[in-house]
Amino acid sequence: MCRYGMSTYKPHYACFNCRKTFKRPLKVDFRRKAAREADEIPAKCPECGELMANMGLDFEAPKKQDVKAWQHIKDLYTTGITFHSCGCTGPGYIPRDKQSLIKVLETRLQDYIEQRRFWSSKEEPESNAEKKEFWRENAMPIYRVPRDFVSGTRKTKMVDIPKAIAFWSEKVDKISKHIEQLKLA
């Protein structure tokens, strides 16, 4: 059962500079007009004024004095791992230390390399029949690229292959640099 479906909870925001967490008011806490404006305002730390990270509803902050734990939480956030969930099963696997985070990122890197390799080996289909066959055989990789790379009708969808290659190459470069930074730190 979704524990967050029964009542309204405020999301946890973390300030990595102050090593503090805050809960941000929701739209229902404001009048209608103010609610629209509140959505557009980024969450800033009430103490230092820096932007805060939306860590999700399942986030439990470490103690302020635990600098190592806060650095790990920051590393998780910068790699895209947060504590968001609907409340049914929790946020999923969260690496507990730097070594397990590096292993997760290396696994993700291999996946990104496979995606880049897949798109590098593909050629643009010519006819509508070839496009239809291409879509049928490659639906999962097609769903993993941004929607604006996909064009055509429902039966003849096609992906801009050079954009897909560039997309996965950028992801490979970014995650490789992040792994190197984590290993050096």
C-alpha cells in the first residue's frame, strides 16, 4: 500500500553547505495564485541562500557533524540517486559507501557504452517497411532516447541516429568523469 497516497507529505530538501534539511511547503499550503508562483521559485536554503537539493520523501539526513556521510549524500545526488518513491517499495537500492557507488556507476557506464555501440551499428532504414521492422525489432533502445529524437508516424517511427550516438557519447563522457572524480577524492 502506498504510504504517501493516504495523506500529504512535504518533500525533504538538503543544503550540502549547511548540512541541514528542510521541508518545503506544498501547493496546497498556499492560495491558488501563490501556488503557481511557488512552483516556479527554486528552493533556497533559509540559512545560506544556496539552492537546495530535492532529496525525496524517504530521505533521512545524517547528523550535521558527520561530514563524511554528508559528502556521500552529495555524491549520490550529483549522480542522480535520490530518495524518491511512491511509498510502496521505497526508493530502491541506495549505495551505502563510495565503493558501492562506484560499482553502480561502472555498471551504468557499461550500459551507456552498450547503448552507444548499438546506435553506432545502426543504419537509417530507407523504406516504410524497413522503418516498421526497425521499430519492431528495436523498441526498447528507441524508448531510451529522448522523445525529440524520434520522428515519423505511429507505424513508421524513426530515430535520428547521429543524435542518439551523440546523446549516449555525452552520457558516457559525463559518467566516466564522475567516476574518476570519485576515485580521486
